[in-house]
Amino acid sequence: MKTGLYTHIPFCRSKCSYCAFYSVSGRENDYRDSYLRALLQEADYFKKRYSPNRPIEINTWYVGGGTPSLLPVPFYAGLYRHLSDSMDFSRVREITLEANPEHLTLAYLRDLYLYTPVRRLSIGVQSFRDEDLQRLNRHHSGKEALRAVENARKAGFENITVDLIYGLRDKEEASTWKENLKTLQSLSLPHFSAYALTVEPNTVLFRKLAQGKIGIADEALLEREYFLLQEFASENGYEAYEISNYAKEGAYSVHNRNYWRNVPYIGLGASAHSYMENERHWNVSDVRAYMKDAVEGKQFERLTEQDSYHEYIMTALRTMWGVEKEKLEAFSPRLQSEFHQRAERQAQLGNLERKGDAWVIPSSRRLLTDGIAAEFF
Ligand code: SF4
């Protein structure tokens, strides 16, 4: 059985203004060794539970955060070596590390390439403009973001993706989105992700907005920036293969694609989630509790067929492959017929269309994906 592996590194230098993810600041050096031990304890738990007699075969590995690049390369070399005791990486298709531009010196990247199996880098650029980066409370500059990509290439990495955010300004004249796309074009990367800025409660951004100190794009501007993005993608040979993900020549993220296709995955680390044999596990969002015992605080639920069906529809509709006939046929006849009834209704409204054996959301309606998916609940 092929399985994805996710490892969460919950350390950040400080909090970005828009971020609501769980992370702790300034403790990575104190916690590093104990955190490594806890990750291995959890890996051992999964092996005993799901594959006691042989190593779990890993198809993809994604190291995300937090800020994984805050930790030194030997941490990842050691983690890989130890994980290889309980997991089989011999047929792994993709290993990705998330990184922030300010950490990507040539020395760090050369070591990463030399001493670990990481071959794909996901760089948290967010914007190439310093004024945006300050507003987001990021620690890098636009120049550092460009240098990070250049260093990565020099170190041997070809599979590089960057994250960008749009909707950062409340006025079209002040928007930096066009310039960001122009810079992105000059890099000619195989893949990028672009997210609409969302305002989560309990963030600095939320407070500043409530106090009227800053403004961000309203729905109309967000839509215009989204269409600019679609135009950019098609003119530059990128497929919009998921609502936020764009790839050239099939350079899709294999790891993410597996999530959308219901492939099981193990998530190690504080606040990480796992999905194995119709069971969902999730860990405490508390590094100290996780390091004390990585297994004790685990929460767990068994998914009903209805839960798995909803999860599949919700994620599949976000992608260009849509709801595939073969995947749908894995569910009961009742759920299949429920799906078809609702799909026909959405097709009449122009929200869904047939593409071969699949149902997909047409690209002009992709921005409405969440609302359309909700019609299937
Ligand atoms: S680096 Fe990433 S995880 Fe950390 S605070 Fe910023 S956005 Fe959140």
C-alpha cells in the first residue's frame, strides 16, 4: 500500500501577520532533540498499528511547517536515517521541504542536496515586493527571495515551487499583483502556488483590519486578480491543476495530488493529521505535550462512508481532474446516485461540466469552488 508521509516542524522565528497555523517562536534550538525523539516515537506507533511485519512503503514525503528551514541540515539527515528503520523509502517519488527565503544560503542548500534525499523545495515567498513583505511581517526581502531561487538552482535543485499571496491591497492602483506575476514569469519555475489572502481571527491582520489601520482587496478586486492569475497561467504554459496550484509540463505536486485522491497518509508532529485505513488521527497542537509523549495525546476517529465521500468530493472538485468515475464507484450505489442527482442540478446552473468520465468545475467558476462543493453535503 502506498502511503504519503508528512512531517510537521512547528517552529517559526516570529508570527506572520496573517498566520493562524500552530507554531512556536524562538525555541527550535532548545527543543530540537526532544522533538526528533517524539517524531520517531510516533513513527514507531504507526508501524506497529498498521504494518507490524514490514516497513511502511512511503510514496511521497513532505516536510512542512512552521518553518522547516529553521532547523539545520543534520536534523533532516538524522530524521531520514532513523525513519528508514520503520519506513521503506526505496520507491519514494517525491521529497519536499518547505523553506523561507532568508534561510536558503548556498551553503545550506548544497548540504541539503548532498546529505538528505530532499529534491523538491517549496519556498514561502508570498510577494517579491518589500512593502508587502513588511506588511505580512515576513523576514525576507524581495531580493532575498530571488537569491533563494538562484541559490537553489546552483545547488542542484530543479523542482522548485514558490508560494504567493494575492488580494493584499484594497486599491487596484496600489496592487502589486501584476508586478509579482511579472517577476514570477522571469523565474520560469516548473510550479507555483497562489493563495487569496484570507483573514483568520486571532491574527495581527484581523486586528489591524478591525481597527481600520489597513485595507485588503474586496471581492471584486480579488476576482480581478484571480483572473489575471488565470491569464498569466495560460499564457505561460501553466496548468491550473488545483484551485491554488499551477504546474508546467506535468510538474504536479505528487504529495498533494495523493491527498486529493484519498491516498492514505501519516502525519508526524505536533498538530499533524493522519488518514490510514479509514481512520483519522490528529495530534495535540502543543509542542511540549507532544514531546512528552507523542502518542498519548492522539485523538482518533473512524470515518463513516459518508465522511469519506464528502472528503473526496470536496477535495476532488478543487482539482482539474474533478470527481472521477472510477473513484466515485468505490462508494455505495446510494451515494453515487445522490452525487449524480446533485451534479446534474449544478450542471444546469453552469457550475459543473463533464470532462471525459469526470465531473469538473469549469475554470470560470473555480473561484466559487467552496460554495459549489457545499451543495454536495
Ligand atoms: S512562517 Fe509560515 S507557519 Fe510560520 S508564522 Fe509565517 S506563515 Fe505561519
